[in-house]
Amino acid sequence: KFTSFYATPVCSMSRACLMTGCYNARVSIPGVLFPQHTIGLNLNEVTLPEILKPSGYATMMIGKWHLGHYPEFLPTRQGFDHYFGLPYSNDMKASHKGYPPLPLYRDEKIIETEPDQSLLTKRYTEEAVKFIRDNKTQPFFLYLPHTMIHNPVAASEAFAGKSNDGLLGDAVEEIDWSVGQIMATLKELHLDENTLVIFTSDNGPAGRDAPPFRGNKGTNLEGGVREPCIMRWTGKIPAGTTCNQIAGNIDMLPTFAALTGGTTPSDRVIDGRDISSLMLTANAPAVRDTHLYFKGFDLEAIRIGQWKLHLKSSIEAHKALQTKNKKTAANGPALYDVVSDLSESHNVAAEHPDIVARLQNEAATRFAELEAHKRPAGQHEGPATSAPLN
């Protein structure tokens, strides 16, 4: 279990980080991509599945893609052999003025529009189990970003009313069932000791805090970006261990490359690091002690070790803090010890001006480097349309 595992405030940003091993700003994915957007993940980027394929991996993506919906941006153009799912969020559907009917893809073909969302988790799980069975005799990489529990939340009839937390709880119960089905399939096929399973998320919860952290989706407070991350690899990852070192979705690409004998691109900057030592060895030392918090292309905060500096007082973090405790509001940067102060409630910038200055300087240096080596998003060159092209 990782306790300082970072994603980003919103979905497309996190998916870009995961696929490329880079901060979203590095690869010019600014935030949430909508059907009217004509950009996507640049085909010149080397993606996680493209790292694995030379080592003989079968690859499949099931679920929410959200890195461009035009044909040239679909998962099958980014290293995945097969794709089953939605190209963007499930709330981007025909009921929104100007949006096309929500498409469900198989590979590069739209097979349905406006699918029954209560069945998505079940259908995704069935596809995942089939992919595992079909590829049981060779290495495989399955990327399964469930649509649920993104709004509008839905659950199948089998899980309706099963939880004590309404429809949201029911949907979570079904996700838990889905994970169980996949784990059971691995065990049945005697693959459970030879398969690394990672469970994490792309951002914090919408509309509610994530105690003990403050903040939620859309913010760079810890509750918006510090995600659960559980890894299981029987016989390789020590059972029951906890890692408190900084890590995140940007580290997956170089880590998978290291674990599979693949090669991390050397012709471009990769922000992530190989964290296999943190996974495989209890109490391993830090691989990287710094993390950058972006909102779109804006660097809003930086963490080095225990210290997190919000670089501006006008960001969402301070708006939230001011409503709770005006003493924490500041006219300048705000400093928190996010090891002991998980809720970012005690701004200690005044007590540690030297640390503030050090983090400000490091943020400026790193942002300047990123701007100097920023890479463009892919741009659709054909006619712009809000409807996916089939």
C-alpha cells in the first residue's frame, strides 16, 4: 500500500500522466477533454503499452479512455491491441446540448450509442475476464479504468440497494465485485503468482472530502490528488507492507519498463522514475522526493519530502481553507507539513521562511525546465465535429 501516491485533480490529466510517464503539462493535456475538443494525446508520445509490446505483451484497454476521441487518438493507435469502452466521461452524452450520443467502442468501431450505464461495470468485467482467458499463455497488459463511479453513477440490478450508502455505495460494491472476479480468474488460471495487479484512481472524490485529507476532485489539496494505491504480486511484493515514500502515476511507465526488460525513451524527458524498489523491498529509501502539482498548465504547488508549498493564495486550496479557518488564509504562499498535517490546516510559512524560499526556487527551476522541454498535444487535422467519427 502506498500512502503518498499522486494523480492529478481531473481525469484526462491523470490518464496522460499514466500513459506517458510525464506530467500532463509536459505533454500538453490541459485538463478535461470534451467532445468538442480537437486535441488528444500526441501519437509521437511513447505510451505504456508501447513500452510493453516489444517484450511480447498482448495489450487491451477497457473502460474510459479520455485522451482524444478522433480515430487517430483512440487506444488502438496508442499501443493497445484491443479497446472496449467509452472515449470520454459518461456524463458527456446526448442530453447535453450539442453533444453526440454517448458512443461505446469496440476497437475503432462504435457498436452502440447511449449504452445502459447500469451494465457498464458488468460488461467491462466480462471483457476483462475474456481477455485474461484468451491470453493466459502469454504476457498481457490489461488497463481497466472503470467508468463508475463517475457521475452519473449507476449500478446493475444485482447490486441495487446492496450497500448502506445509496446508489454511490452500490456502484462501489460492484467495482469491488469486479476486482474480485478478475482476481478469481487469475487464481483459477494459476496466474495469480505471476501477475502484478495495481488498483488506484485518477483523482479525488467529486463533491465530498476524502478524510483525513482536505479537498476533493478539481483541487490540488491532498484530497484531490493523493490517491489510494494497492499493489499485489504474490511472492514479489512483501505482503502487508506500507510505503510512505512519494510516488505517483507518472512512475508507472518507467517502472513497467524496468520490470519487463523494456526501454524507457531516452530521446525525451520522462518525469517519472522506476519505483520497483519501493514495491519489492520493505522500507526502501525514496526514489524521488519531489512532486509537482499542476492544474492544467499552471504549477500550483510543490512537495519536497514532508513539505508542501501552495504557490499562490488565490488557488482553490486557500478558498477552501478560508471558509474553514481564516487564520490559515495567507496573502502569499502557504506551507504545510503534509506528513503530520494531512488536512493542510496549519499554514507554517511564517515560521519557516527558509523552507518557503527553497521550495519556491525549486518550483521555478522545475517549471522553467518543463516549459523548455514541453511537447505538443496531438491536433486533429480533419473537419472539427463534436461527434466521434466512425
